[in-house]
Amino acid sequence: MAKYWFTKARFLNTRPTIAHAIHRTPVLTSRTFDQWIQGNLFFKCENFQKVGAFKMRGAAHAVARLSARDKKRGVATHSSGNFAQALALAARQAGIPAWIVMPEHAPQVKKDAVRDYGGQIVECGPTLSAREEKLQQVVKATGATFIHPFDHQDVILGQGTAAQELIEEVENIDILIAPVGGGGLVSGTAIAAMHLSPHTLVYAAEPQGAADAWQSKKTGRIVPQTHPQTIADGLRTSLGQLTFPIIRDHVQEVLLVSEAEIKHALRHAMERLKIVLEPSAAVAIAAVLRYQPLFQNKRTGIILSGGNISLPLIPQLIE
Amino acid sequence: MAKYWFTKARFLNTRPTIAHAIHRTPVLTSRTFDQWIQGNLFFKCENFQKVGAFKMRGAAHAVARLSARDKKRGVATHSSGNFAQALALAARQAGIPAWIVMPEHAPQVKKDAVRDYGGQIVECGPTLSAREEKLQQVVKATGATFIHPFDHQDVILGQGTAAQELIEEVENIDILIAPVGGGGLVSGTAIAAMHLSPHTLVYAAEPQGAADAWQSKKTGRIVPQTHPQTIADGLRTSLGQLTFPIIRDHVQEVLLVSEAEIKHALRHAMERLKIVLEPSAAVAIAAVLRYQPLFQNKRTGIILSGGNISLPLIPQLIE
């Protein structure tokens, strides 16, 4: 194997770098879930993370790693999801500007959230090319550093710190599972396991209606996501050049779940764990419930990616 | 002051007695809430308690304190709320039977929950007298010990252990606040403060639409709750003979909140803390938001009483 960029030394340097900027989130357990699975589940609650999602870890790391000179010019990204808020807050904490390119038809509540965290919104058209063009304009005009929402080394390393905390807090984790969209979270999770708990298997969980990671792993090349059909709005993206090889080489399997299974899992989690989750986070729980034999008699850590859900939509999103 | 029954020795004996039967629940904080209040709030998450509510503490204590002879005959209560589930589970944990008298028209989901925990449901008519008559029949027929849902010394002492954990975990709590229905939780909270942190002020929070505790404290005698109009379904009961004097003498004030304020608080808590709460728990948050000057520059512990809410009703219950 060629030498990889995600060395142990580099990974171990990550959490101290961002400790001031993030929450150490709690780990919950549930006897009811454990009885269903006939194993032990440990829920790492990134829904309690700043901005309500694990994305804060990677954003904080990318910002912290900038040179003093680059910091002055600020950061930029394109996202209408949790990474937009995360980068805005990470930049504000560091006292630097953040430009967030968002489609003009993005929900008002998402724009408001980014502005609340001090981000400057730059609107673009609805297409991928319009978005990238606008981003390049912003970078050119401001000198800001583009921080990719997931296909970025420091972002991936940052996301891995959730698994690191879980591994440090809970002994003898046999399995780690995380949802996969762009792949930043599950890549970081695989890096954490590889360096800190080599016997631990890492699984990804993905909606059947957005099964590009499953296809990519199966075919050995990046299969782009074209027409995602899932309520898990955080998981509609394609894998990246950095995340794909990690998933190919260091993730055991991509486990697919149906929309009905996601909804069931979301309901069970909110009813039993009494926590608010977004559908993307429920995808990992759905996979554990569907593929129960894999997790029987095992100690499994589930990374609950986030909790940003529109409360009035809850009845439609549970089943 | 006449010697009271809730001595320090008796209270301190409570938590060791129930430690095996309950969860030590986490305490959450929120920078956003702290900014709104201009003070420090510490949320004691009894929604994460077994059966999803603080009631488990008192039920476990009442069961644990029975004589061996009484244990054999089991326990009985009347409740269609969280205490029904709590007593059923506490009895099952102790290996004894529990009879729960519930109105025949009680929601199926509540009956199912009690049965899931091993409780035996005895149905009764919708009136108070029908309920009490049925309970007496059950007690006579089975020899079970009646455990009142709140007006019972061991129950009150058990409920106080939530505040005890909070006081032990968070230094220098200036204020404790809990919702008041029958008064078991806030009485127990006052007992904990009195013995463990005498400088701490204890407030009760109550819906305007069920303001019997407020009236009782004002008039110096128990004013029964007649036609409660509130979404906080756990707070529709009257005070009891044991809880009223404690509230009269050891609770600073009963703070009233409107239905709109309860709904706002519920939304804010679910959006910001990412936890699932029942409306009764949101009443205490609503009081802190409404009477903000009382809590400014103070360190306040809020006992979040429970999280048993019907998820499909959430849109109606937030505002």
C-alpha cells in the first residue's frame, strides 16, 4: 500500500487543535435497543454538537489549520446543509469572514441560520455549474480559501474525532457505523478506527434511494449520485476523490436501507432515546435494525450525525 | 417549626436505596439559552430517565421501602400518566406484581406501555369516585399496597434525588425550578435544596390554565384543580396533603406561564437542545424565559420532568 496522507501522527494532532471549538458529545445507551439487537449499542450524539451536527468538527479543523495569512482572507464554501452553518460558526469563532454560496431558492430557515452564525451568503443558480462558477468568483474576489464540505483532508480528519471520543470512552468497540453521503464522516471514522482500534470493523449506512456509495464500492470507481430519492437530505451527494479510496479500502461494507426503515428508525430513536435527530442520522440506526445478525453479541458504536430537522415535518418523517 | 418527616438522614438514605433501579441522567447546557437569559442554565434531563420521566425515582423508592411481607402482595396505584409506567417497571424490577387502575377510555398507547412494563391494568369509569372505588377493591382483593402517585413520603423523597444529582454535579446552583402538578417533584426538589444547598432558592412553574398551586400558595390552603385547560397533561392534578405544606413553606414562588409560552419553550428546547420533551417539562423552561430578570446572572438548575410525547402531535404542541 502506498503511504497514505492520513497518518496516525496527523490524526492524533487533530482533536487538540479543535478542542476549544467543539463539544465533547455524550454517548447514550438504551436497554430497549440492546434487547432488539441482542447486542450493545452506543449512540454518539453529534446532534448535540455545535450547529447540531458533526460537520462542526471538520469545519473547525480546516479553519484552525489555515496559515495566519490565509486566515485573514477568510474561507468560502458551497453548501445549503449543515456544513454551511458549521463553516460560518468556525470562522466566526476564529474571527475571520466566511462566504457561503447557496442556491437562491434554499429554504429561508437555512439562510437565516448561516447569517445567525455570521456567514455571508452569496446566492447562485440551482445548477452545479452555477454554484461552482459563483464559488470561483467569490474566491477570486476575496482571496478566501475554499473549504470543501467533505473532500478535504483536514475536514475528514476533523470528522474522525467523533469516533475517537467514542473509542476512548467505551471499551472494546467491535463495530463502528456511520451514514455515508459525501463520505467525510465515515472516512474519518475509518481513520480513527485504523489508528486507535484496529480490530474494529467500520460499516457505512446509506439509503437505497441514494445508493451511490454502495455502487461505487461494488464497482471500484466513483459512481456519481444522479437522482437521489430519499428523505435523508444530508446523504444525497456523491463520494469525493479523497473519501472514495478510504471507503473502498477501509470500510467493511455499505449497508442499504429503505425509506420506510429510515422512518421507523427515526421514530424509534425519538421515542426511546428521547433525542431529536435528522433523517440522515436515523439511517445508521435503520441499518443496525435491518442487518441485526451482524450486530448480535457485538459492541457497536453508532455515530448519530446530526439533529437538524424541521419540527413541523416530524409526522411525515416517522412511520 | 414542628419537626418535619423529611429529615436529612432520611433523604440521604434515598438515593443509595434506588441507585440500582434508576439512571443517573445527564445535565445539558446551551450557549443560546444562556445568552437569552444572560445567566447559566443547567438542564437536568429526566426525559432520559427510565420510562422517560422522573416518576421512576419515586416509584422505585416506594417499592424498595416496602417490607418483605408487603412486597409479596405487590403494589397498586391509579394513574394514566407516567407514574403508571414507573410503578409497573419498579415492581417488575423488584419481582413483584403491580395493579394499575386506569380509566377504560385511556389512550391505548398508555395501556400498552404499562403492560409492556409488566403492569396489570384494572379498568375503571371516568370519574374520580369510580377510580377510588376500583382501587379500594383491588387493594382489598389482592392485599397490594397503595402507592399514591405523588402524595406519599417515599415517592416525594425519591423525586428529590434528581435535584440532588444536579446539586452534586454543578457547583453553586442559585436557583432550582421544576414544574408543579401534584407537587411531588417540586417538593422533593425543595427537600434536596434545604438539606444540601440551603442558599438555593426553589421555584415552581405552572400553567396559567391549571393554576391551583399558585392559588393554593396565595391563599394558604389547598385549592383543588377543577377544570384544567393546558396542554401540559402532567400538571392537571391538585396538590396533596403532603406536598402542599412543603410548597407553602419551602418554595419561593409559583411562576405562571401561558399556553403560547409553553409551546414556544417546547419548540426552543427541541430545536436548540435537540431533546424530546413533553409539554409539562417545557413549562419550567417557559417560566425561565418569561421571568428572565429573576434568572439573570444566576446559575439555575431546571428539572426537565419527562419526554413522553406523542410524536405526531408535535406540530400542534409547538408554536
